[in-house]
Amino acid sequence: MYSLLVLSTLACFFALLFTPLVRRVAVRNAWLDHPDGRRKTHHHPVPRLGGVAVAVSIFATVVVWLVVPLRGALLLHGSLDLAVRLLPAALLVLMVGLADDLRGLTPFQKLAGQTLAALLACGAGIRMESLAGHAVHGLSGIVLTVFWLLLCMNAFNLIDGMDGLAAGVGFLASLTALLAAVLQGNVSLALAVAPLAGALLGFLWFNRPPASIFLGDGGSLTIGFLLGCYGALWSQKCVTLLGLAAPLMALAVPLVEIGVSIVRRYLKGDPLFLGDHNHIHHRLLERGLTPRRAVLILYAATGVGAALALLASAAAGALPALAIVLFSSFVWIGIQSLGYAEFGAASRLVWGGGLRRAVRSEIAIEELRVALTAADGPEQVWTAVLRVGQAYGFSSVEMRWYGSTFRWASSPAVDSFWSLWIPFDDGDFVRLQRSGGAGASLPGAGPLAETLAAALGSRRLTPR
């Protein structure tokens, strides 16, 4: 324990020493993050190479500690082989992030570099060895590990949008992994995590609101990568589903953020890699919180996840399962309180019957398309149009087609609420009317009109 305290304190000291130097170099070379009034809401340009200061602090700590004649140094020598093998992967992540900070990379280029780094980490011995209580070996283990590391890297990159947020969450998560390693007796993991925790604590002095330096992509990606690697090492001693959940809960805030972002962008039809200003911290600001209070709330959420992670990792009996249930409940309540319109709409579709109506509409449209393709003569065309009109709940259907007129109404007089009118050449048309008593909403009306216009319009090229 004494060695871990000295190790983390040394890293903190180096971060306090190197961060101002890196900041000065960044300002001198105009390597600054400029505000844009949308996603970047800081008031003046800020240096964005804080990740270099964190990385150099960790490296310097390990180098100095190796020459200290203490028992902890001897233990570190014993696990140095893994650290050396992991170094190329960590440096590659840092370089990818710095290249994006200084020159800008496409999403594909960033993902390619991150994937290569994750594969290098797998070659260095970082592996997720179990999933849902089942052992994972070979190619499956590599795929799972790469996915996990990519998830962690990009999750921390997403939350790096407010002063002190990513660095503070990273510090709390690394502190959680350090405590878990001590409780498990995992000396190698504890020695690996301690420098990261100390370096992030020292860096936070300059990154706290208002920040004088940002982590940048180089910092956020590297922190996510290292914590992902530590989480994989943590999970290697957790062979059950409950134990595997512990690293997930320790990284709750960034992982929930990336999960929410992917789902809501998918629901809206936006590109998954397109940045926006609808992240969790943005939603907190929109609710009137100051940036400092928003960050403190997310720190508190990280603390709750950390406590539950330690409970799931160290406790026995039913307590780990209780920790997961509590964690899931807190996540659900938290997401609901943010008021995302995408999730509200999806919930109404699923639980309000909208999804079922939408599926029925899609089936009716597909059957219409097939029937119109096979129809021979106006009568068969009318039969197909009438069938889909009734399936959609229209009160009246009328069609004029090559001199023939067809009409149907559910009652002698229709109090029209609104009409769907599709005109063709020579005065031909299709009109579908919906009565006021049939309800105001009509899922799939647009696709229905498009299908009718396209299918019937193509048939007019060859009159029947």
C-alpha cells in the first residue's frame, strides 16, 4: 500500500510539473482549440495537448520508480514485461489522437488506428477471457477485446466536452480499478493503475473549470485505452457474469454516453460518427445547470457506479446481483430524466401500439405493390387499391382509371377529416378519405402515397 501511495504521488507531482510546460509549448505553436459557439462553448482558445502531459507523467513515474530500491519497484520489475509490450499500442493511440488534434483525421482513419492499437494490445496479453460467465478463447476473444477497447476509447472521447469531465471521470474510474486490484490482491494491476490515477489528479488542477488546457483527443483516447486495458485485466479474475459487470459499472458515465449517442443517432437516422450538441453534459446545461454543477453531477454518477462496481467485484452471495439491479435502475432513471425526444418517441411506438401499426402498414404497402404488379385490368387494380384503403382505415375510397370509376364508402355519407389525393393524366385519380371518427393519426401515409403514385404511374406507360 505504501508503494502504491508513493507511486501515485510521484505521478501527480510530474503532472503538476509537466502540464504547464506542455501548455506553454502549445500556446507558442498555436496548437489551440478555438470556440465555435455550438459544441465548443469555451470563451477563448485553449491549448489541447494535455494528453501529452499525462502520458509523459506516467512514463517518467515508471522510469524513476524502477530505479528506487523499494519492494514496490521490485514488484514493478516483475510485471515490466507486460508494460513494455503494451507501450507500442498506447503510443499509437496517443499519436492517433495527436494527429486528429493537430491536423484532423477522418472517422475511418481514427477507427483504423484505434483498431490497430487494440490488436497490438491483444498481442501484448490484454484479453477479455469471459462473457456472460462463458470462457472466450481464440478469435472470439480477440474480437471481444478489440470491441471493448474501441468502446472505451471512443466513450472517453465523447465525454471530453466540458472542463474537467473526462479527466475527472478517468481519475475516479482509475481509483476504482486500483481499489479493486487491492481487494483482489492483483499486484500487477494495482501497480499499473496507480500512475494513471496520480497523473490525472495532477492534471485536473489545470483542467478544472475554467480549464487552462484540454486533454484533446490524444488524452481522452489514451485514457480510455488504458482504462479499457485495466478493465480487461480486472475481468480476468471475474469468471462470472456478475464479476464481468464490475468494470462496466466503473466506466458507467462514458459507456452510457456512447450507448445513448449511438441509439439516439440511429433512431434519428443521423450518421453515427456525426458530432452534435446533445450529449448528456449538454442536456444538463440545457436544464439550467452551470458547467461546474453539471460536472459535479457526473462525478457523483461515476462515484455511484464505482461503489456498485466494487460491491459487485468483492461481495459474495446475492449482493453482486443486487448491485447490478441497482445500477440498471439508476441508469434507466438517469436517461429518462434527461428527456431525450428520441427515446420518448421509441417508447410510445413500442408500448403505445405504434410499432404494431407501423408493421401492419408496411405489410399492407408491400402487398399493394405485389398486387398492382400482377393486376390485369381496372377491376384488379381497384381491388388492390380498395384492399389497402380498408387496411389503413380509410372511410371512403374512389378511383377513376381509364374511363372506369370505382367508389366505396363505409357509410352513405362520409364526414371527411382529411383526404389523400393522387392525380394522373387524362383526369384519372385515386382519392382516399378518412372520417373524423377514425382518429387523427395515420402511420405510413407518406409511403402509401408514394407507392400508389409510383406503381400506378408506371402502369400507365402500358395502358390496360
